[in-house]
Amino acid sequence: MKNIIYLVQGESELIKNFVNLKERKDVNTLLLTYDQPLDETIYLPNSTWAEGRNLLLKKALEMDIPFEYFIFLDDDVNFIQGDFKLFEDFLFKYSPAIAVPIFFPKTIHTVLAVGTAYRKKFYRPIFEQQICRFADAQFMAFHRDVIDDHILMPLQTHFDQCNWGATSSTQQLLIHNLYQNKFVQFNNVIVENLAHRPYTSNEFEEVQKDWFKSQFKKPIHDPRPHAINFLSLQGIYYAIKNYNRINLLRALNHFAKTLTETLFYKIENQHSISYQQVDKKLIKGSDLHKQFEKNNKNV
């Protein structure tokens, strides 16, 4: 056993595509549907994305198995390059706190590589892994220490009434501000999402901003718009296309920082945040501070 559990949620027709994953003997898998029940699948009718992931996590923890990695998946993940087993090999090779593949075309411009990516003909990455500045939540792996910290998970469901994307965005911003140098992307595993659903689309930026002000002592950092690889034609094209939206000097700074931190990435087996780190960044008595205190290990 690899001490891995896959937690997959989605529509019943698409969830059927993950039966082979569930049949593997070397990993564990839990499946959840929200539209109709299936055999050996958790059914949470009319649930949101956050509610589904939170229930899957709850069921996984109730198994009382010392999983090293919890891998969350949406039902529309499709591999362009690599597969689950290659992703797992990288997990145990580099031991990150959080890991993702490349999401085509959404994050292809972030890969530290030379050449260009056009019509899914991919160029050669400089590194197998690199520090991640921008990802998608459809495929994310979390180390057990991160789960035990009770900060990134369970997800903040109070954003669901505003916009489901706000829940995912909030989790990513928490990663970048609390686990920045431990968040890794594997450049030889590339996926795309097959389904495009009309999620709730109310504006959420101001609501999200106000919530972060109530949690953190200082303004949070968002590197996502500036995550660009200037060594590739793909990255340069992205920078030119989004010239009015991004600050190029800041993007160059992020590029240099990503390259440096990737070069000096250290493989660690422990990823928990200390109480001192949390107390330094979070407002005592805030929602996140209370969530963290549920983990008695660090108090």
C-alpha cells in the first residue's frame, strides 16, 4: 500500500470513469455523487463542491488509516501526459506538503521550461518539480500534516452562497500565505478538465477580501496573476496578452523567486505549521485560528 487515498466527487456518469481507480489494491479510493446514488459510492444530494470535499475528508479520517497523502479530484480530470501512478511516484520522491499537476491550458505558462506549448505539443521542463504559484483545485494532493493543521481543510463553506469559485480561490490564497515554499507542481504530469459547468457567478472579491482582513494580521499576498515563466514563448505570450492586468516587474520578481526557491527546495517529511507561525500571522480568535487550535498536536 502507498498510504494514499483518492477522494473523488462529481456527477454519477463521470464518476463511473474512476471505477478502475477504486479497484486498485495499492491505494484507497472514496467516490461521491451529488445527482444520483451509485453502488459503493457516497451520495450527498444537491451538495456544493466544498460540502462534497469536506464529507469525503470526514469519511476518510473515520477509516482510521494513517494515510500519508489525501488526493482530491473532480470528476472531469483527463490526463494529457503522465498518469496517477507517475503523480504518486513524484509525491514520494519529493514529499511536498501540497502538490498539483499542470493544468492545460490554465497553468502551462507557469512551467519553468524552454520552448513553447502549442496544440498540446509540450516543451521540455527544466525541473520535474517546481514551487507552485498558480494552480487549479480540480486535482490537489495534501500531506497528512496539512490535513491535521485544520486550516486548508475543511473548506470554508460560507463562501458557497456567494460563489463556488470563491471557496477554491480562498483555499489557494491560504496555501500561498501559509505553505508557500511547500507547494509543488509536477511538470511532467499534465491534465485538462473535460466538463465546463455553469457555477454560481456572483461577485465575491470584496466579500473574500473582507474575510481575509478578519483572519490575517497583515494583508495577504496573491502571486497568481504574476506566475509567469519568461524563459518560454508561452510565458512571454501570456505576459504580453495580459499586459494591462499584471505588473511586469512584479511578474519578473516572481519568476526569479520561483526559480531560486525551486533550486533550493528541500525534501522534508514533516509539514505541520507551528503554533508560533500561526500566532504570528493569524488574528487570535479568528475562524482560522480556531480551526487550527482543534489540532492539539501543535498547541
